[in-house]
Amino acid sequence: MSGATGRTGALVRLATLALLWGATFLWIELALDALSSVQVTFARCVLGSLTLLAVCFGTRRRLPRGWAIWGHVIVAAFFCNAFPFMMFSIGQQTIDSGVAGVLNATTPLWSLVIGVLIGTERGIRPIRLLGLVLGFGGVALIFAPWQQTGQVGAGALAIVAAAASYAVGFAYMGRKLAGRGIPTISLSAAQLCAATALTALSLPAGGLRPPVDLDLKAVLAVIVLGVFSTGVTFHLTYRIIADEGATNAASVGYLLPVVSVLLGTVILGEDFSVRIAAGMLVVLIGVAMTRRARKPPSVAPPTSQPKIGTSA
């Protein structure tokens, strides 16, 4: 029962993470109508860190202590927060939110490659590998590169760089921070605080100008982006890394195209077709395969030994 309950909780976290993370691209798109890429990045880091700090305060959790831990936190904050957040804000100035979600779905592949290189993904099962490949095929079906014309723009390359950076950050967090006896809420709050400090260094590069046509829609988009799609999402990511490993955490990236394309279609009026629907179904099947639990080894029943004599 406990195993089934644990798997159910993991699936709930995965679904929640996919919804919140997949909606990130919509909120960025709306926020960029009034704010620069630097301002959007800084605002989401500030609001995300304040959200998790409030949770730490409410649950009486302290931030990590020690220079060594904070050194690892700063490195992880660069690869998993400051750099990819900036790349998303830059990339979505020229590409749609749905496309951004699709390109970000390459994170599981980068994570798998990194896991193999550093030795954390030894003996990967064929069904899981097939699920990763199938998920990539679903992403390709949604994106349909054979229908694209012209060269790949800088915006698309920025999103791919963000996806690769996420994979590096997840692997680093899994090896250096998660599972060290520090509560995940403390680690996630500390990391977003470090990301806020790193992002503040970029404010002179376009982050100090007054917002353009700031309205209620942009303000609400930034708030939701910071509180839910940054603070809550990042804590859930840490939980999955700590419980299931970096590659499993990255596998949620394959669900992002489903969420981002649906939101882009419903809210922003982006295109939707039978091909995109089929791609989403393939993505869901692929993710299910990557998360299939390994069967516990069967234990042979003890054999009864023949009695040789009687006890005294």
C-alpha cells in the first residue's frame, strides 16, 4: 500500500509540475508585452524566492549553512535558474510560447546524455530508453521541423540552450545538494535567493528602464510566473530530484509541449491540428514508459530441510 501511495504522490507531483512549468511560457509571453527580458527574469526570481522564504518561515525551516553548501547552491542557481530563465525571456521575444515549450522538451535527452557520461544512468532499461526516444518523436511530430522554412533563429537556439542548462543544473543538484539531509524547501529557497542575486547583476543591461505599457494583465502574469511557475514549480522539481533522480525530474519536460501548445491555442490563438494532437498522445505514452516502475526481484520461497533427527 505504501508503495502504491508513494507512486500516486509522485504522479501527482509530476502532473502538477507539468501544468505549472508548461504554463511558464504563456506567462512569459504576456509579461514581455510590458517588461524587458531582464526585468521578467529578475521579477520571477524575486517573487519565487519570497514565496519559498515565506514557506520556510511558516514551517520553521532554516536556510542551509556553510560556505561549501552555498558554493554548490550558487553553481546550481546559475545553471538551473539564472541562465535558463534569461534564455527563455530572450528566446520568447521572437518565437511563440508553444514552440518554446516544445523546444524545452529536449531537456530529458540532455539529462540522459549527461547521466550516462557521469555514470548515474548505468544499465538503463530498454523500455525506459524507448520511452525517451518515443517522447522525442512526439516532440518532433508537434514541432514538425520538415514544415519549417528558413534558418533556426537565435530565439530557438536560446530555448535549446536553456533546456541543456536545465539538464546540467538537475544533474548538479542531484549529485551535490539533494539527499544531503537538508530539507528540499530550504535548498530551493536558498537557490532562488542565489539566482536573484545573480540576475541582479544583469539589471544594468536593459533592466533599469521603465516598463512599457504596464497594465494589469502584465502584472498578473508576472505574479503568477514568479509565485507558481517559479517558486512552487522549483520546489516540486527539487522534491522529484531528491526522490527519483535528475533524469526522472527532467522527463517532465516531455509533458511541457502538451501544456504549452494547449494554452497557446486556447489563450493566444496559436495553431492546433490533428498532427499536434497525435504528437501529444505520443509524448504522453513516452513519458509513461520512462516512468514505469522496475519490478522487484522475485524471492524464491525457502526450501524445507528434511529432518535428520529429533531434538533432545
